[in-house]
Amino acid sequence: QVQLVESGGGLVQAGGSLRLSCAASGRTFSTYAMGWFRQAPGKEREFVAAVSSSGSNTNYADSVKGRVTISRDNAKNTVYLQMNSLKPEDTAVYYCAGRRASLRPYYREEGYDYWGQGTQVTVSS
């Protein structure tokens, strides 16, 4: 069982930056691929970014590509989401998710086994 706890959300002006962190419990963190999703009010949860278990492969949603970087530190059991040039449309609750080795698509919610409780990101115009 893996528990995920996000932090780093907050209120930021458009054009600003935030770095989200997701701390994982357990000794098997390095075997899990990780992802970030977000859910805006009245919308479905959507994929933001994913990183492989080793950190060597990353994928991004088109809406954030070039502005967001996902990374991980397996020694610290933590995955990060660096967000730059934030826009009001980035306002959402951001969720960290983890998955065991799988052929399930990394960009779909059902591809993940574990979820954090979410952290709110609000971008003011």
C-alpha cells in the first residue's frame, strides 16, 4: 500500500510559478510510475503529466507542455510538478497518483492505483 500526500498549492498571480510536491510512503516508491492530474470546478479530472519509475521518461498534456516539468527523487520518495507561466485556466485541485508496472494508459485515471487527497492551485488574473 502506498500513501500519497501533496503539498505546495496556493494562490498565485497569472504568470507566476508554483512547485507541487507529492511525498509517498513505503519502500517501493521507486518501482511506481507517477502522474499528476487536475480537476477544475465543474470539470472532469484530467491528465497533466507523468513520469516513469526511474524518472527517465516523461509525458505531458498539450495544455501544459512547455510550462510544466515533472520530476522525481526516489531517494526522497517524492515526485514534483514545477509549474511556470501559470494561467487562470490552470486553477484546479491537483492530484498526485501512482501506478505499478502496467500497460494501462498513463493519461487515464484508471491507469493508476493510488491517489493523494489533492492540493488546491488558484491562479488569479
